[in-house]
Amino acid sequence: MASINFNRAEFVLSAADKRQFIHDSRSKAVFAGRSNVGKSSVINRLLNRKNFARVGSEPGKTVHINYFLADDKLYLIDLPGYGYAKVSASEKMRWSGLMESFFADEKIDAAVLIVDVRHLPTKDDKMMAEWMQSAGFRFAVVANKTDKIKKSMLENCISDIKGFLEIDDDIPLIPFSAEKGDGREALISFVESCM
Ligand SMILES: Nc1nc2c(ncn2[C@@H]2O[C@H](COP(=O)(O)OP(=O)(O)OP(=O)(O)O)[C@@H](O)[C@H]2O)c(=O)[nH]1
Ligand SMILES: [Mg+2]
């Protein structure tokens, strides 16, 4: 268990190829999820920065693997999103290849799957959740964009997401709003508990 100063952060690099992956003794937390669910926004919220990780209204903004370093101890890794319909077949292949080599190559301390609280997850999300658990990573799900639903809906939305993903009861499912900051402390606790 380590304590991280998330206000101390730097951008390290954007990797398009496995030769650029980072191997050192620092911890690594990855952020995965469908295009446009708010992976980059969640990272910005953790770091208390605006548009540090690039946020876009157009889905598919993050096409490389972006490494941010918090407190010289922990890499926050922004993975390119999946599931955007307009992506070409060759781009999908590139994504799969990059992900495969990334996960084969890296020691991951914490894996965070981000979903949109308003919608049921997709089959791709479920595959990602199964895969991350079977890989033996410490794993949590973040249900982002809670500011977009009524408070009274939250409990139902969360239990629907949990039911669809069929995650174990001991997997944290964290309601989150990158916009408002809700859930930030809970996500920080999870990440720090993995180190
Ligand atoms: N209302 C609201 N909007 C959000 C929240 N999180 C992200 N957004 C918006 O959702 C859009 C996508 O956010 P990104 O952070 O770029 O999403 P991403 O998952 O990194 O997207 P890709 O890099 O394309 O895979 C942007 O317009 C954000 O401003 C949130 O908690 N609440
Ligand atoms: Mg992004």
C-alpha cells in the first residue's frame, strides 16, 4: 500500500509500438474502455488537471498508449478505446495487435475498466472484464458520467452493470463523475491498495 501525490504528474510518452513500452520498477495502472466513455477524463480528474490527457468530443481521440507518471511512482496508462463503429478494419487490427503486445509485455498492478453508467456494457466490455480478471490483475470497474443520471437511478444502473458484466462481488464497482469529481477518493484508494 503506497500513498501517491496525484497532484504531482507528468506526461511521459505516447506509444504506438511495443518498442516504446516502458519497463521499470514503478507501478502501473491501466485505464481501458470503449471509445468516448471518459478514460482520458477520469485520468485528468485523478491528476486534478484539465485536458492533460487529451479529451475529445469526437470518439477515437486516444489512438496510442499514453503514459502519465504520478509522483514519480505510478504510471497511469490511457489505453486507446474500442468499439467505435466508424473505425476501419485495418485500424481495428492495429488496436488488437497493440493491446496484445502491451498486455503480454507489461506487469500491470491495477486494471480499471471504465463504462458509461447510463448504458448497459457491451459484449466487448464483458470480454475485457473477463480477460482482466483471468489475467490475474487487481481489477475495478468505474461507472463514469454519474452527473448525467438522476441520483435515484444510480443504484439500479450500478446493479444492472454488475449483473451484465458478471463480475465477482469482491470487485469494486465505483460510481464516478470525471466532470464533478465524485468517486475520485474511492478510485484513488483502490489504486493505492494495489501498490
Ligand atoms: N457529463 C460528463 N461528461 C464526461 C464525463 N467524462 C467524460 N465526459 C465527456 O465525454 C467525452 C469523451 O471523454 P474522453 O475522456 O475523451 O473519453 P475517452 O474514453 O478517453 O475517449 P477515446 O480517447 O476516444 O477512447 C468528452 O466530451 C468528455 O467531456 C463525465 O463524468 N460527465
Ligand atoms: Mg481518450
